[in-house]
Amino acid sequence: MKKLIYIFLLLSVFKARAQDGILFKIKYMPGYSYQMSSAIKFKINPSLSGDTAIINKIKAQGIQQPINLDIGMDVKSSVNTGKLNANKSFPITFIKGDAEINGTINGTVIPIPAHPSNGSKIYAHSLEDGTYRVDSVSGSTLKDTSTKFISQMINSIQHQVKFPEHPLKVGDSFTQEIPLNLPISANSISIKIKVIYKLISVSDGNAYFDMSQDLNMALTIKNVIVNLSGTGSGKMTYNIKNHFPSRYESELNINLKGSVDKLNITATAVISNINTTVVTSL
């Protein structure tokens, strides 16, 4: 009977918070384990025209048009946090699990080696501002430049969804720009995808968001011309108690037109992404 009353009171609190608005923030908490799984799929269909000599060289490698390129990545990782210290800091260990990568071109399997950092551990600690500082990787002391780079990478994970600083009610929305790096020739171009999150409902201790995505870019660098556009959608489930998304899924459809020297490229691509996180107390 007491357990039923507790559950009823807990649900009442969540309902009241939903009506008053909830201040969302993604953060790791001391004394918890985060088991993460990520599945990413790329479907790319490029078409080449222009310089016959270049196209013939590509055909000589066994690649015929139309080109259908499929790449899949399944990555598992975990994060374990220690007890809160007297200075309000706590240790945190990031463990990179195995990454299974597979790909095909026109149905033919292409070999993709596993990343050499599989199984590595990153040891860090929390700071007062809610960010993290890396101490070492797999027990080895890092140079300052390496420490800074990995610290930035880890902190960026926490801010993949940048919630506003004010509470949100059901029906409220906010906009975030997410960087996307696009390798073109010898350059790497950084563009941004605009994502609009809308809080749809709050129930059973979870907040449910719908997402819409949009990108549009025209770029010319020396002899490289690229026009890129795309739209997408997705959903996110945020666990209020754990201050963390338990599921994040999106699909982005991209159209690309470009030219490099005497070669013209048009392509369509679909990028789908599903991330899940299971949070448990240690």
C-alpha cells in the first residue's frame, strides 16, 4: 500500500512539474553507470558525369554507375562515475567499446578496419562548472594538447542537445545549431544543421520531444563548387530523474550537387542515427 502511495505521489510531482515547466539539462551524476549504444547508417547514391577519362578510371576499379554506397556503424560505450568528493567533484571513466563497421558498394562488401582506440579508457574528473577535465587515457599521462582535445570532445557529448536556461512547458520549442564536418578535396568544411526541438508530452517520468532538421549551403573553394540542402526529423526521450536522454533517433535526407575540376557530382544521402542510454545506480 505504501509503495502504491509513493508511486502516486511521484507521478503527481512529475505532472505538476510538467504544468509549471521543467528546467532540462544533460549531465552525469556521481555514483552511476551509463551504458550507451549508437547505430548510425549512411545510404549514399552519387552520380558522376563530365571528364570521360576520370570516369573510366573509376570504372576500371570495378565501380559501375549507378553507385549505391551503404555504411553501417554500431558503437557501444560506457561511462562510470565515482562518489562525490568533499570539493563537490567526482571521478569519471569513459570506456570506449568495440565499434562494428560494415560497408558495401553496389552490394560488394568493402573492408573497413576497426578503430584502434576500441577498448580504451579515459579517466577524468568533474569541474565546478559542470564540465570535465581529462587526466589520462588507459593509465597513460597525456600531453597538454591531447588532454585539451579529448576534454573538448567529452564536453561536446554533454552538449549535443543544448537546452535553454529557462524551464520548458508542453508545447514549447527551442532551436539549436549542430556542426557537421564535410570533407571536400583537401579541405574540411564545417556547416551547421538547424534543429528545432518541441516538447510534446511529459508522462511516467519522461519528457518526449519531436525534432525537425534543416540545412542549406552553397560553397565555392578554388575549383570546388558544392550546393547542399536537406531536411530531417526525429524524436528524443529524456529521463527527468536521470537528467539524460534514454533514446535519441533522427533521419536526415541530403541532396548534393557539386563539381571538382572537370567532374560533376550529384548525390542523395540518408543518414539515420539511433542512440540509447541505460542509466543505473552503482
